[in-house]
Amino acid sequence: MGRKEKLLEQLRNNPTNVRFEDLDKLLQWYGFECRPPHGGSHYFYKRKGCRPISIPRHKPVKSCYVKRALALIDELNEPTEE
């Protein structure tokens, strides 16, 4: 199991007390581009074919934002029916 899978499993098991840097790293590993904030604290992540997500840089990141990011990653991993 690689670092990406270990971090993903760690966040799934405990979505509380997550560092912003860990969530940022995971989203970028899955191809999301990060746009830094313009005067606020929310970082915006986008990826082609996915809805965008905004995550505030707080210590720790609230679990609702972690769960949203994990749901987006799960959508990417689902096989598409064609």
C-alpha cells in the first residue's frame, strides 16, 4: 500500500483532527488543481469532470470538509457505466 492509499485510509477512519496540508496533498494527488484564496481563508480545488470544492485553511480542518473531499474522491474511483 502506497502513501496515497495510507493517507486516504487514515482520513476515512478518522475524518476529525485532519491537517490542512494532508488534505491538500491528497486532493492534488488525485489531480485537483488548487487556487489559493483571494483575501479569505478558503482554498478552491477543481478538476475536469468534477464539481469544485472549497476548503478553509484552519487547524484542524472540520470533518464536514474532509467528508466532502472523500466523497469527491470516491466519485472519481467509481466505474462509469457506458
